[in-house]
Amino acid sequence: MRKYTAVYLFVVYLFMSCAAPQPPQVTLSKAMLKDKIMGGWAGQTIGVTFGGPYEFRFNGTFIQDYQPLLWYDGYLKKTMLENPGLYDDIYMDLTFVDVFERAGLDAPVDSFAQAFAHAGYMLWHANQSARYNILQGIKAPASGHWTNNPHADDIDYQIESDFAGLMSPGMPNLASAISDKVGHIMNYGDGWYGGVFVGAMYTLAFISDDIPYVITEALKTIPARSTFYQCIADVMRWYQVYPNDWRQTWFELQKKWSAEKGCPEGVYAAFDIDAKINAAYIVLGLLYGKGDFTRTLEIATRAGQDADCNPSSAGGILGAMLGYKRIPEKWKMGLKEAEGLDFKYTTMSLNKVYEISYNHALQMITRQGGKVGAQNVSIAVQTPRAVKLEQCFEKMEPVARTAWYNVDIQDTSFEFEGSGFVLRGDVFKKQAVADTTLSMEVYIDNRQQPTVALPTSYQTRRNELCWAYNLENKKHEVRIRLLGPSASYALRTSDYIIYK
């Protein structure tokens, strides 16, 4: 590990040697500060809209050049009205911005957790597992820890960390502190690092238009021993080797970093919602886009996998760097007509968040030792510091995925040999009745585990039926038993994953 860490640090040094150091104080006009904040929010909204049709349609491959990517005047407003669920990148951000606005900049973590857990929108992966945990009384940060959340390494906080960077211009450590509070609600390890890294890139986009510098400095917030750091450092290294061929770097990423071992949906599948490889696609777009908004969005989208979230992050970071006014007019077609619309499930529009986020940034600048004058702000620029080291699923590898389809289960069991498992399945209504919550007993080697609540509502569902990690590496038996079987509701299983 030390040998590889040294290599990654050397790559970072090479990038740093090409970038001018930033002064400890940076002065921006208030107009420029607001323009950059607007550019960040507009850029991510444009990016997620652009990439929406391709989200997880290209898994383990990229979109070929001959396939045109859709964009036309009015498309943005049309998508916001007709496909509001696409904007989970944005409405999750806005939930947290609203908490800061209502409860103050020192709002406790439970305010953020309760706000998104009880919100009316649908959630998936780490966010949904965290929502379930919170509603069942498991508080943050336990709600995002990988032993309680099999999706802890997923992309969730990475796609919703924009707010932390946009309210912390030039102050990456402040953004990391915000991310420590909010990001651990739903993620841990590499999943959390994705949000820390993206948030840091936003903060640095306020003070530099040197893309390699912004990426390099932001990566300093991530521990060099983490797999997230190593993945992003690899992108930077391959960019130097293949400076004009993003596809070759994509292939290198596929060979080394595409193996998913956390998210149960992605294990033994081409689907990969892991934070680090999707963050690598963000960096791919930024580096090879070379500051060109169109090329940046196209590369981040064509890289595949989470092809709406990745151009959203890349577009937001570049939008903050360029500022709203310098985003090409092609990409702002129809934006004015959409800026006054509240995102569904929220009471906040782009116009509203432009103002709120700007005011939060002014307050944070003052709090962190900067100054706010009549026309200008002076930012006390922070030198990035690495956050704490944490890793999910250490010394664990998936060794099998076994189909185990059963419908209308009341009492059943399976055996496996290994040190962990995840059992996938769900509960459902057999007829048109109200939603309810079923209860399931779980036994591992005849030892009863905590009873599991299984809501039939999709909004409050449990992503997986049950799981256990860090068991003794031997043969085990898992038994599940539905309590109070009903003619109206049923329990079913699909498969289970074994770890060693």
C-alpha cells in the first residue's frame, strides 16, 4: 500500500507543479460571487437534464460518437414539468439548503436527517436505506454506516453535495465539515468521500479556473490510503499518458475500478453506482473537456453508468468556475422560463436558491475570517486538509450470487459458507388494500436477530430484506419467518449474495 500511495502522491505533485499557488486571501466582487453561485446551480440543472435519457442505459460501455445527445430550446422546462423525479440531484440539495435557511447555519444533523426522511419524493440506494433507518430509529451517522446500509459506497451524497461547496467559496475544509454532518446520514467510506471531493471542487472553482489545480487540491481532502483517492489519482495519471484520448482512460478505469462489491444490485452485474468510478467520470469530463462546457458535459455523459448525475456534477463545477454569464447560450436555452419553477416536492426554484445560497456564502465568508464589504468580498482561502480514513467492506469480497426466488413466504431458510450475506427481496400487496408494515424474524445459526420491519409502501421500503457482515468464515444457516401472515400481503425473495 505504501508503494502505491507514493506513486499517487507523485502524480499529484506533477499536477501541482503546473499550477500556480493561490494566495491566502482572494477578493471577488459581490456580483462575481453571485454569478458563480448561479453558474453552479444552473450548471448542475443543465447537466442532469442533458444526461437524463442515458441514466444507467450504458453500463460497462460508453455512448458512441455516432449517437446524438438530445438538447433543444424548451427541453429543460419540459423535462422539469414532465419528469420531476429526474431531479433527485437537485431536490436533495434543496432540502438541505432549506434546513440551513430555516434552522440556521448551525442546524443539528437530526434536522437534515428528518427533513429528507419525511420528504415526499422517492429515494433509492443509500438515500433510501438511510431514510428507512432513520424512520426505524437508527440515527446518523449509524444510518449511513456500511454495516447498517449495504449501499454506503453508492453515489448518493456525491450527487447532492453541491450545496456544501457553493456555500463555502474558497473554503474546502468548511465544505468538508458540512459534508461530515450531512453526508454521513446516508453514506460512509468511498460513498462519503465522493461528496467531500465534489464539494471541495466547487469551493476551489470560485478561486481558480485551472481545472487540474482544482482537481488536485480537492483530492487533498481525501485520505491517500483510500481506494477513492487512488481511483481519482489514476485518472490524473492516465490523463498525462493519454492526454487526447478520454476513451483510453475510460478503458483503464473499466479494467481496474469497475468491480462492484457493495451495492447488492451491482454485484455480479454491469450496473455500477459506486461513487468512486462515477466520480472518475466527472473528472474525466472536466480534464478532457478542458474548460469547454459542451465537451465537458458530453464526455461525462458518454462515459455511461450514472450518466445524468455525472454531467450534473461536472456541469455544476464548471458552471461555478465560468460563472452564469459565461455558460454558453446554447445551454441556457429555456433556462429563464424554468428558473421560476419550484422543483417538485419542494418550495424552492432556481431563482430562490440563487439568492439563498448567495446569502449563506456571505455569512460563511464572514464566519471563516473573511470580510464582506459594500461591493467586494475577501475570502480567507483554506488549504485543503484530508478528512478521516474510513473504508467499507474491507477484507470482504463477494464470492457467489445465488438465485433464490420464493413467493408468499411464511417460513424458509438457506445455507451458505462465508463471512457475510445479503438477502434480496421485498413485500407486496396481493390485492388493492392500504399500505402496511409487515414484520419478519431473522435467525442466523439459530440465533434470533432483531425483528425486521418491512413497509409495503415504496416510499418507506427497506431496500434489502436482511444482511450480515463480519461473520465467522464458516458454514451458516439463515432462516426468515413472516409474522402474522395475511391474505392481502406477501413476502418474496429473489437471490442472495455471499461474501468471504
